[in-house]
Amino acid sequence: MTRIDRRTFIRQSIRTALATSAVGCLPALDLLALPALAADSPPLAVRKGKNVKQLVQETIGALGGIEQFVKSGEVVVVKPNIGWDRTVELAANTHPEVVTTLVELCLDAGAKQVRIFDRTCNDERRCYTQSGIRSAVEGLKSDRVSLEYMDRRAYKELAIKGGKAFDRWEFYMPVIEADRLINVPIAKHHSISKLTLGMKNLMGVIGGNRGRLHHQIAESLADIASVIHPDLTVIDATRILVANGPQGGRTEDVRNTETLIASPDMVAADAYATTLFGFKPEDVSTVVAAAQRGLGVMDLKKVRMV
Amino acid sequence: MKNSTWTYARKISQSFCLAVFLWLFLQTEYRGIDQLPYPVSLLFRIDPLAALADFLAPGPFGWQVLWPALLILLGTVLFGRFFCGWICPLGSTLDGLGKVIGRGRRAFSPGWRRVKYYLLIGMATATLFGVQLLGLFDPLAIFLRSLTLAVYPAYNYGLNRVFDFFYEHDVPLLSASAKNSYPFFRDNLMAFHQPIFSLGLFTLVIFLTILLLEKVEHRFWCKNLCPLGGLLGLCSRYAILQRTPQKLCADCKACDSLCRSGAVRSSGHMRSECLLCMDCTGFCPEERVRFGLRTGSDNYVSVDLQRRGVLTAMASGVMLAPVVRIGPVTHEQNPYLIRPPGAVAESEFLQRCVRCAECMKVCIGRTLQPALLQAGPVGLWTPLVVPRIGYCEYNCTLCGQVCPTGAIAPLKLPEKKKNVIGLAVIKKDRCLPFAKGVECLVCEEHCPTGEKAIVMEEKEVLINGEMRRLKFPKIIDKLCIGCGICETKCPVEGASAVRIINEGESRRKRSELLAGPYG
């Protein structure tokens, strides 16, 4: 064995450290931030029904089944809206049964792991419990499913290629690294973006001072959507919040629309959801901004209803 | 030094009680159940000083909460200061850490013993006249306050940095086991959110000073300064538990140097000073020492309190009240003096709060912070709502559940949601739509009242010579409860553009809200 003296040791250590950090500096992660190209005529499924479980199964079935989106052995992130310390009937969070039915479908399709989380606005422990999602997920009794608190260490700043409001933002890496992302918002009123739907729901997987996004809400959300591409967006409109959103708190503001909207094209799903509130897709600036960037289709005539 | 069975029993009791208090401390946290399942503030329910503060405050005595404190007093009347030797967590900490710190054996002037009685008499008198400072020197409050505000946050910070290190650097074996054990630590042994407190260092320095006094003399604090020790000492005057021999034995006198509280004198036994540590039953070379029921003559030696000293202490207490009262009205001096929901009117609040920091420990939103001078000179360590650090969670009633003295009344959730702790006010020179002409609604979005207390109003405004429609936030005063989530979440960097002031709070006798056409 060759013996090295102290000087050589220090020199070699510094070299190794420099080489390692040089490799670490390579902007490999920036490659993730390429905008997805929208399909020409995306399928869109809309179903109505009182039985939530059946409703989810039918709607996903209309799109050709969950197997179109989730393959055996994949890691799936299901991202509901669990933002608020509110109970189910107040329509501030995604319906627990919508979440669990989707999770069951993923498990049946052979998903290796299904992870559920949201960066909440109220205390996450309260939101997870109060929304009913914690007990619903625990009720599945599957070790392949986990309702997780987001790990403060797992955010990373990524470059947003062609970003209009921001050129960098912090993203939650487990979402970027997962094989599949299923975006499960609830349709609600919102004072600035008019409505909060699929695109706004992605705010739950980013870090940083999220309040800053509201200064240019449409372009900001389009920036985020150019980095994160859900494989499937399922909009929970079993009940919707028509005023005092996005948090609600009064049953008077809730309408039971008993509808579910699903599409691999998030923009198309959002565009359709605007009609439940009596809007047109072009009334909602976030949908318009995303369509203009080619992130999806907002013209409901160009959508293939299934 | 030989230990007797009694000494072992005492040490087991100390360790057990300390463990129970630390376990209850860890349970003083929201873990998914709205109603805390354990009596987490037990330490103050058995605290005679807390009971004294509650007793002397206006309104009826809180029997339901504080009856265990009376049991402790009764026990002391019968047996002496067993609490100090067997239960008190600060005493146990001093006993446990004394060896680490190093112990002094300086013989202090016996006059120092009187200080704790004077402190007690002075503070009790002041409390009688409406200025309650018992909590500042209450050993149990000092213990829990130091734990809550300094030791536990530092412990969490340290552990988090260790876990972070193994998360960021891939160390073989260690990183994997750190990753696997993190959820267990987070859910059981650590705080869910890193605790943040403004007076951490200040509180720690005081705690360390008390610990370092061990270097001067073993249990210096308990012997000379502790007002709870003073109160229990006064109660133990007629205790039926008696040590034999009562005096120093002429042939040995080992007790004179070995007794940790110097309670054995050649004229008799100072029962009020004896901590019942039972060490003398072990170290007595002749194995003469026994504790038993009092029989025969009683050679009780009391601490000579001196009439002059007692009168001076009482006079100081009497003087304190008017001097404090001539200060300006604090809520007028400091509009940001906001108290937790359920807090009673400010003057009664100060009389009841024993600065135990239980409410700050349990607060989900981390909004409760210890006051330095914000609540006036006697408001030190009392809980303040500081919304830029955190907000009061709309559906949470934990602080009222843990308060042992009724300073924060336990409110049912529907009452709590209507309890006004302050009022949000928009600073138009900072608020983005007003000051910068850009859209923002973060305050409105987070406002938790069912019918929002912050609404967005669309107006036409002239921006750079061009008329534009823009939405502006507006506070509806009669709906705002002052929870402060708007101030916490305001995206403006630095000082928030919306701030909570204490106007219109429910606990004031008359609400001074002025109703106008703006709502």
C-alpha cells in the first residue's frame, strides 16, 4: 500500500471536492422544466351521480380506465386539495371518497406506492384530520398508501423555461420525481382568479412565499403548470363552493352539483369546470394564460367528450 | 455516603415525578384530537402558589382545577416539605445536575434563609392589593417556562439539524436509519413545528443562573430564594412527622456538615427547612436517625423571621400596587397588546396568569409569545398574540384548556369562534393594491370566518394616467375576530400590510368599535 503524506492527502481531498461540486453545478435539473406539448383533441369525461364511489369509477372508466394513466409498479402522487381546516360539507377540500376511490383504482392497477399530500394553508395536522381524508385513507388499510406531511427539506428551486412571472421557483421534488401525478382539486370560488381548479391546486406542491403568485395569478399559475404536468386531472365537483372561497365556512355557499370532471388535459378540465359556475372558459384568466402557452386546450369544441 | 432505603425511595420518586412531568410536557401538543386527552398542566394544578394567585384574584376559587394543590398543602401541614424533596421538578433537576455542575459547600449566613419568606410575604401582599408577581419566582413556572421557551426549542433545533445533515449528505447506514427513525421522532419526541420564541435566551440565562447557584451551595435556590419553599415551610410548622434525634448529637455532628439544607441544629430540628431528602437516615455513622410520628417534647427551631423584616416585606408589597397602578393604561400605550382568546380583562388577567408558559407550549399556530415589556413592567412572560410570527387557529381551543388559573377561560368552540381578540387594520401605504397597484388577495383568501371579515371591493383607479379596475381588500369590523391569519400570511416582506390591533376585544367591558358606513 502506498503511503500518502499529509500534503498530498489535503491536495487530493480538495481536488475531489472541487470535482464533485462542479458536477453538482451542472443544470441537469433544469431540463425538467420543459413545457409539455398539448395533445390536439384531448378526451374529457364528465359524469353526474349521487354515489361518489360509483361516480369516480364511471368517470375514470369513460377515459378508458385508470390503466391508461397508471402502470404496474409505478409511484403515483395523488394531490387533493386539503388546504383548509374545514369539514367535508363545507366544500373547501376535496371529498375524501373521491380521493380514496382514485387511490383504490391506482392500487388495482398495480401501483407500487401511492403518496398523498398537500401544502396546507391552516395547520396540516388539523387539515388532514378535519377534511376527513386522514380517516378515509387510514380506512384503506394498505401499506402501499401513505398520507404524508410534506417534508420541508424536499423542496428544490428549479428554473422555469419561458416563465413569464418567474424564472425560478421552489418545487416539491417528490412530485417531480414520481412516475405519475393525479391532480384532484375541488372546484371553488376565488376572488382573484375567479375560480380555483386544477391549475390552482398545483400551488400545493410548490414552496416559497406563495402569496406572491397572486400579483399576476394567471401567468404565475401558467409558469407552475409549465413545470408540473399532471397525468390526469380529476375535478371534484360533487359539491362546489360558489362564494366566500376558497375556504368557505357556510353551507349556504355550497351547491351540490354531483359532478366529476376528468381529463389528461388539465386546461381542458378546468375549462369545462368554469361552466358549472356559469362562466365561459375565456372568463377565467388562468385558463386563458395556460391555453395561450400551449399547455392545454381551452376550446371545448376541440375537446373529445367521452 | 451510604444510602438508606428511604433515600432510594426518594430518588425513585424524584425520577418518576420528573419523568411524568416531562412526558406531560411532550403531550402538551396538538396530536389530532381537539380536546387534550391528558391533564397536561398537572404541574400547576398541584402548585400551591398558582392556587394562591387564583385564590387572591377576583371571582370564585377554581376548585375543580386546583384541588390537587390543596392536597399538597394538606400533606405539607401533616408531614413537612416532602414536595421539595420528593416531587418538585426543579429540585430534582438541581439534585440531578448538581454533580455535573459541581457543588459548593460554602457556609452561607443563615440570614439568607429569610429571603424566601420575605419574597413570599412581599408578593402575597402585593397580590392581595392586585399586583400578582408570584409566577416570576414560582419554581414550577420557572421550570416549565425554561423548558418551553428555551430548552425544548433548542433541543428541537439541534435534532432537526442532525436529521437534516443525514438527509442532505448520504452517509452509509446512518442516513438510512435517520430517515427511518425521523417520523417516529417527529410524531413522539419532537415538536411538529420548530418552536420559535422571542425570549428564549433571556429565559435560559435565568434558568442557568439558578442551576449555577449549585456551585455556591447545594440547593441554594430551595433553601434561600424559593417562595414556594417558603410557603411550604410556613405550613410545616406543626407537622406530625418528626426526626429523631431532633438535635445534633454531641458526639458526632455529622449532620451539621452533611445535611443539604442545614436543618439540624444543636438546639433542635428546623422542620420548615428540612426537605425530607432522608439522606441522614443513611449517612448517620451510628444509624441513629429515624423519622416517625411526633411523640414527646418538640424541639422545633424556626427561622427567625424578625418582625422588622416581615413588616418591610409587607410594606413593599403594599407599596408596589399603587406604583404599578399609576402607570398608563397598557392597551392604550400598546395597541398591539393582544391576548389569547378567552383571556379575561387585562387587570384580572395579570392577577391570574402565573407565567407558566403552558399556553405558549400548546399553541398550534405559534402565535403566543412571552411578553417582555409590551404588557407593562409586571407583564413579563405573559402570553401575547404576535400574528406576524403565527396566527390563532380558528378551530382550536387548546390554550384555554391548559391554563391552570383561569387567566384564559376554557371556551367551547362556538364561543371561541365569536371571541374577538382584536381587529385587522389595513396599512394602505404597504398593502399591494393600494401602494403598488398590483392584485393581491392573500388576506381575504385566508380569512376564516364563514362570512368573510375581509372582502375584495372592485374600484376604478387612476394608475399612470390610465383608469383601471382593481380589487382592494376591506375589513368588515363587526365580523373580524382578530385571529391574525391575514397578518401572518401577508406576502409583503417585513412588516405586514395588515395588522391586528386590540380594538373591540371581547374581554373589555365596553366595546369601543365605531360603526360607520364602511362596515
